[in-house]
Amino acid sequence: MEKNDSELIADYLNGNEKSFEILMNRYMKPVYNFVFRLSPKNVDVDDIVSETFYKVWKNLKKFRADEKFTTWLFTIARNTTYDILRKKRALAFSDFDIEDGGNFLTDTLTDTELLPPEIFEQSENKKMVENLLESIPPLYREVLLLRYVNEFTFEDIGLILKKPLHTVKSQHRRAIILLRKILGS
């Protein structure tokens, strides 16, 4: 029987080194994919993922059992990614860093287009989806990645990003509108 995350963490904290290895192997691929899609092409994703798991290992004693491990892990992955990108000055941090400068209030009032899961399902070309994600600001990209690739709830995304639920939903909606604009042009 496979142990859940909490059991593995408890085993590791009680001296079973193998438990952390199992935990790391369980989440290596999802964390790698998240960081890969969140980062620009000129960044070494392996370094970010290694640093992420180092921080997880170093701070595992601080993990609270009443939290979801995946939420805690992806928060560390996100923060580590941005810390490294800030150091490299490879990323502009602005909530309104959109080139077309649309009015998000009026843009969000109607919803007649496809939803992101439908866009992803209809896309036969994985590269096209990756290029679409690279073309939107990181602020929106991370919400879409967490929602549709890693399948987190909006509540969990809010915990990871340390933002209120309504803000996460708003950023999700803005990301959808931006994707639709890009696909429409």
C-alpha cells in the first residue's frame, strides 16, 4: 500500500531517509513541468528544481500537517523560480504588463468563447500551446499552469500565490481573455 504525503513526511522526520526520496520522486516531474513552463527559455530549470527540493528538505520540519503538501511544495517552487529570475533580472513583475493594454473590466463581461480546457483539448500541436503560454505575462501563465496542468483548485492556487480567491479568479479570467485575443488575431 502506497503511503500518502503526510505519512511519508512523518516517516522522514522520524529518521526514514527513503521516505523523502519517495516524496521527491512523486513530485519531481510535476514541479519540473511547472517551473519549465513558468520560466523563460534562458533559465536553467534543473537549477530551480534542485533549489526547490533543497528548500523543501531544509524546511520540512516547518511543514504544518494541517496544510496540503502539494500547495506548500508548489509555493516553494514558485517562490524559488521568481527569486532566481529576479537575481538574473530576466522577468518584469507587473500585474498590468500586457502589451495590448485592454480594459479588463469590459473585456470580462461576456463569455462566448472556448474555455482553456477546451482550447488545450482541441490543440493537437503541443508546441502551439507552449508558445501561447510563453506569449502571456507570467502572472497569468502561472494561474493557468496551476489550474489546468497541475489541476489545483482556485482555493489552492490562492494559497500558492498568496492571493485572495477573487484575485486568482480574476487573473484566471484575464488570462483566458488574453489567450482568446491571441488566438483571434
